[in-house]
Amino acid sequence: MIQVADIKKAFGDKTILDGISATMEAGKCNLIIGTSGSGKTVLTKCMVGLFTPDSGSIQYDGADMLTMDDKEKKQLRQQIGMLFQGNALFDSMTVEQNVLFPLDMFTQMTQVEKKKRANEVLERVNLTDAHKKYPAEISGGMKKRVGLARSIVLNPKYLFCDEPNSGLDPQTSLVIDKLIKEITAEYKITTIVVTHDMNSVMEIGDHIVYLYQGRKQWEGSNKDIIFSKDELLNNFIFASEFLQDAKEMRMIEAGKDHRR
């Protein structure tokens, strides 16, 4: 579990985060959503230690990251996996070498053990025939799966995903969402996903934090969203006719289940 409490962050005279408190639940897909400029990226960078908040606390299972010494921070960071928006793969390395990279950097495993682990995670993301290919030789969806494999190869306790469906077609986005949800459950990871994809919100949003102009506007599950009366949240989530229809259908189905 990750708990942020009264996080504030400003750059010069511009306040980006204005007293945000929220909980990222253990073993669940936690989504951070909001319009551009709402503070999603800055909050996430504070949570992984790339930015230091001006005030507040960020607790990983009860330990405040902001008061840790360098050794403790290093140990924590080794428990964090990152899936970057642009994948951040090394073009000069094969798929297998990209996945092996964290193992080479942070473990004392033998080469045989490293290759076995790399094979395990590549198989888990359904990539069994791409080991020797380079990033330029595979599709965008495959690159995302390589990035996901690399992010879990060290068996992290926490997984951060920055816009995992950016640039992907709808069908491939569903595949990535399904993998993230399955991996979160299987490995009991605390997963944090920053996304604009409303299909992801509905499909994998176990726990959702909605930011608006640097503040937490709403917090709950994708089931709670259906019945939300928060006007700002509803305008953001159900802006399209398709999603409005989806909301109405889910409310009808929820009513039927309740009557049963």
C-alpha cells in the first residue's frame, strides 16, 4: 500500500499539487486520471522519488520515503518497476537483452539464472519468439509488452505505468490492460497507472484517483463512478456518447442485480 498525505509541490510561483492525500491499494490496479495539467505526472514523479514534494508524506507500507536515508531509498527503488509511456527500450539491444538489463544491473544472479528469469517474464507477456529481434523490428504493441516484461523482471512490489496505451490501437490496448490486471493479481503488486484511456478506467480501475487543477477531486472504484454525482468527474469520464451509453447500461444492470 502507498499512502500520500497532504502532498504539495510548486515550481516557482505556480502550485502544481495542492495538498493531495490518497491511498494506492495493495494488490490492485490504482489509476490516476485527470486532464492535462491536473498534476498526474508530477504526483507520480513525487511518488517514485524523481521530484521531492515541498511538504507532506509518501508512505510505502508505513515507511515514509521522504525521511529515508540513501540506502533505504535505494532498497525501495529496487522494489519499484516502471513501464514508461515511450517504452524506453534500448534500440541497440535485442528484446532479450533489454529484459536482461535490470538483472545485469541490480542482481548477482548467474547468466543461466538471468536468462531463465527473462524467458519467464517474456513468456508471461506472450512473447516467445521475439528474443533476438531488435525494437525496430517489432510492433508498438510488442514493444509495450517488452517494456512490461522488463518492468516486472525484478519481481517488484510496486509497478508504475505511465500511459501504457498511448499510441496503441483499441484492440492492442485491451491486450495491455488485460496483462496489467492479470500481472497485478498474480504477483500481488501494488500497481499505479496514469492514463487518459477511459476504457482502462472501466475495465481495470480497481481504485481510481481523479485529480483536478492540482487537487484530489474524487477517489473510488470504477463501480463507484457509475453512480457518481460529481459533475467534474462525470464531465471528464462520460464526455463521449459511447461512454455515456455505457454508464446507462451499467446502471440498468446494477439495478437488476440489486433486485435479485
